[in-house]
Amino acid sequence: KHPVALLYNDERVLESFHSSFTMALLYKYNVTKVFNREQLFAVRWLVIQLILATDTKPMFEELAAFRLRLSDGRFAPLREFQDCITFVRMLMRGADINHGAKPWDLPETR
């Protein structure tokens, strides 16, 4: 087994690593010092949620739940916190999946 897989108990290994690494970078470059303890907890939670949204394993189950929520007529991402998080997770997933379809030279700076 790979050491990273062992570190994260074989569960969502890449996503767990990316979450940990992102938070380490935020601490290293003092980005976190602008937040109080409660805000920092919320930022950390959101970073983890957005990175976990890139995991393709639960994608179809989450997409089905999202479609069901959209169809019930009560979806309100500007008023309901959980709807907002669900919506942002879907945006993150779309961006993650779409990235692989872009031409290789697109991100190059000219």
C-alpha cells in the first residue's frame, strides 16, 4: 500500500490529501490569521466540503439527490444554507469534471 493511502485509511485518499495540503498552505502563508476561531472552523469545513465534492465515487448518488431537491420546488440556495452548500458542491464537481475536457494549451500564459 502507498504511504498516503495508509495515512488516510484508504478512504478518499486524494481528496483527504488535497484538503490537508490546502489547509497547510493557508496556515503557511498566514491566510488563516484574518479569521477568528469560529470563522476558521467554517473555512476549514468549507474547504473540505468543496474538495470532497470532487470525489467521483458518490457522484451519481449525489446528483440524483440534487435533481430530486431541484424538482420539489423548494430549492433555495440564497436562503437555505444546505441548499447553498449543495449548489456550490455541484459547481465544484462540474468544474472538476469539465477541466479534463479542455485543450492542454488552454492554461498556458502567453
